[in-house]
Amino acid sequence: MTHLGYSVKEDLLIEKYRPLKQIVPSSLCLTCDVCCRFPEETSFLAPFFTRDEIERLGPAESRFFHSPATGSKIKLQHHGEGCICPYFDPKTQYCKIYGERPLDCRIYPFALMRDPAGVVVLGIDTKCPYIQMHATDPQMKRDAEEVAAFLESESILPILATHPALIGPYQDDVITLRLLERITEAVGRSHPPIQP
Ligand code: SF4
Ligand code: SF4
């Protein structure tokens, strides 16, 4: 059974993501040159797509992924002096798959990473200009609690447990906000090798 080209199962995936609100105003993102651009083709910051997220894009899109059958990071494309996500339109600054963008992109500028002891933590990325301006706002703490509850919810936790590569390595320009005990318990403390 399909609805607007997607199966009911696939639509449920986007329903699961719906509680996550966008904290950065779109007007700021449209004037910013941080997201969706990367310094090199092998950047570990390239977004990771789960298997279901790749399937949802359709068979022709699997060419953009290293391992579409299991979920993987997207293959970045050379653009100017660096690289971009193939779904980024540098002319308009828009994501061409905005409604279907992956969880990894949806949570940004929050970030999932491991602290030096291997515990999964929720952080905020100071590479984002919005975070540079608002990291200490009381609202940021409230937003972080909402994002943590979302990520540790019954609907999202199994996705993270199946795709531990969604949890990145420690980055010292990401401010740690809180530990995520339920996710740590689900994925363990040791980081799997970073997959392409
Ligand atoms: S870095 Fe922040 S402000 Fe810039 S595009 Fe990304 S989320 Fe928007
Ligand atoms: S999927 Fe969209 S939001 Fe994510 S990196 Fe690519 S262009 Fe940016």
C-alpha cells in the first residue's frame, strides 16, 4: 500500500522524527555556510543515513551511499575547494531532500558523540553560529532535555541501537550537555570503527 509514493511503513519513519523541532531559525541557516559543506571527501562529519532512510529515497539514490543495504555515510562530492553533500544545492542553499533528510541532519546543531570514557553524550556544536550566540541561554537547556528525551524514546532508541555509527567520536569543539545513559546501555561503551 502506498501513499504519495511512499509505503505506510516508510511514512511511519518520518512520523517518528516529527517531534524533533528545529531550533535554529531558517533565516539564519540560509545565510550560513557551515552545514552540508565539508573540508574533504572523507570527512567523518558527512551525514549518516540509516538503511530505511536510504530506501525511502528510492533505488536510484543508492549510488550516493557507500553501503546502502546496511546504512552508511553519504558519498561527498567535490565542489569548489572542498566538498558538499550531493543533496545540497549551493545556488539556493536548500537541501533537495529536506522533508526526507536523515536523523543525523535533523538533530544538528545537537550532536551525538562519545566522551573520552566511551559514554554516549548529547552535545551542541560550536561550529554553528547560532550555538556561538545562544549556547548559554536557559532555553538551550530545555531544548537539550527535549532532544535527549526524543533520542532515548522507544521509537528512536532502536534506530540508534541498530546504527551505532550515528554516534560520532569525541570532538573538542562540541560542548557536552548531558550523558545519555539509555543509549550508552543500548550500544555499549566501545566505539565501532568509523565506517565510510
Ligand atoms: S551551522 Fe547552524 S546556522 Fe549554519 S546552517 Fe547549520 S544549523 Fe543553520
Ligand atoms: S541531507 Fe540535506 S541537510 Fe543533510 S547534509 Fe545533505 S543537504 Fe544537508
